[in-house]
Amino acid sequence: MLNQANRRISALSLNALKTVLFLIFAAPLVVLAQEWPTKPITFVVPFPAGGGTDVFARPLAAQLTKQLGKQIIIDNRGGAGGTLGASLAAKAAPDGYSFFVGAAHHAIAPSMYPNLDYDIEKSFIPVAMIASPPQVIVVNPKNVQVKNLKEFIELLKKNPGKFNYASAGNGSSHHLAGEQFKMLTKTFLTHIPYRGAGPAMQDLIAGQVDVEFDGLGSSSAQIKNGSIVALAVASQKRSAAFPNVPTAAEAGLVGYEISTWYGLFAPKGTPQPIVDKMIIEVHKALNTADLKTIWTNNGSDTPTLSGDAFGKFVSADIKRWAAVAKASGAKLD
């Protein structure tokens, strides 16, 4: 009986000690989150300005600046399909003042770049998905004179090797979308990789390239002003922003469904209370009327995934894109 009582006392003492230690170590973190931020915050965007990542990152940064009372600075670091910027962001100090705006490209990169010096799952903490627009097939109307997707596919079959497509870089979702299109249609297009969707779009508009398999966010303004023509969206339903543009399935290309996504990450080691506070602020920002309007106009719903749920989505997407890369035979150009 005495031994049992002593064990109970010891267990209670141990639990009390754990509680005290938890309070000792947790208290500074709670205070840190309450005081954060005390200076400007940097969002590393791993593509040049003007691309799909920018379309969503900049309005979000502006809204978060209002909410947090500290400037959110966009740092564009393009190159190697978004992997150079990701590498830089992974090495940033995990102090709550550096975040990374990743994309579907970073779920593809492990299948395309065997020697990455970061791991999108291990080097970062998932904060929240910020946008998820569908891919869209767009063409320069002077170079590609067709009325619809069916005519485009027929044109490619009659002229193998004549046309090319631009992408945001090797291993980007644009690249894999193009390779999957070639595989499904049994056609050939020469892949022209750029340092980001912005430069690729500039050359598409100028007629230096013929086609782009782009995220709708970075194409929407150019579709609306007539600089480029949208043949189909690669989604199950039409975009509310472009109700007259058919889905790929409606246009005759069944099975071609590709969406892209953009998300916010923190370097591994960033205090969890700061991550949790940023999650709250991002959700608040995404649900403002201004951002909802911008997102709708650029073909994206308002995402709700954050934290571990967003992390699980990224893990599943890595596997999904690995299968696409293997089936399409996509390689670095």
C-alpha cells in the first residue's frame, strides 16, 4: 500500500513538473506570437514578377500588411522552375520574418530535379494554400489561327514539330501540363522553358512562342484584353471568370484535368505560435471582399486548407505529379 501511494505521489510530482516546465518554455513563445510582428516580413516568390504566383501573392501581401501593421515585402527570386527561390527560402532564418510562396511546381520538382538541396516537405512548415486556379490552354491568335481546341489538335497533327509551347521553367506545372497534352493527343510541340510564367507570357503575346499551358491566374488579364485566346480550361467545370471557355472534356479532350495551386510556407523551425497566427491572418485576408473579387476574376475559389491538412495535400500532390512525369516521359530541356 505504501509503495503504491509513493508511486502515485511520484506520478503526480512528475506531472506537476511537466506542467511547470511546459509553462516555463511555452510562455515566451506565446508572448512572442502576441508581439509578432515587430518589423517587415519577407515573402520569397520563386518566379519573376508578373507570373501566376505574383498575381495572388501581391494582393495577399498588401492585405496582410493592413492586418498586421507591418510591411510584407515581395522578394522575386526566379530560376530553375522555382527551385532556386525555394532553396533560398529554405535557408532563411526561422524567426517568423521570412515566408515562402510555393506552388504546384514544387510538388513536381522532386520528380524532375534529382539533386535538390531542400525538401518541400521537410524544409518547410505548411501554412496555408492561398489559391487554386485551373490550368488553361492559351495560344497566340496570329501564330495559331484556330477557333477551338479540336481545330488546334488537328493543326498540330498536320504540322508535327512546327509549333512550340512556353512554360514557367523545367519541372513546372506548365511543363508537365504540356507533356501530358502531347501524350493524350499524340501530337508534338517543342518545349521552350522560361524563368517564370511572366517572361513566358510576354513572349507568347509577342508571338515568339505559339502556345502556353498556363495557370488561369496569370493568363486572365491577357485573355480579357484579347492578346491571347483561351481554347479550354483543364478543370471539371468552367471557370466563373470565363464562362464561355469550355472545359477540355467539353472540347473533346477527355481526361485532361490539371489545376495549379499556390501556398504559403514557413522555414522549418519557425515558432508554431507564429505559424498559427499567420494561418489565422491568411484566412482572414482570403475572406475579405477585395481578395475574393480578385481571386474570382483570376479563376480561383477561396481555399480553406491550412496547417497539417495543407501539408497532406502537398504530399499527395508530389505522388500525383510523379505519376504524371513518369507516364508522360517529361525530361529537363
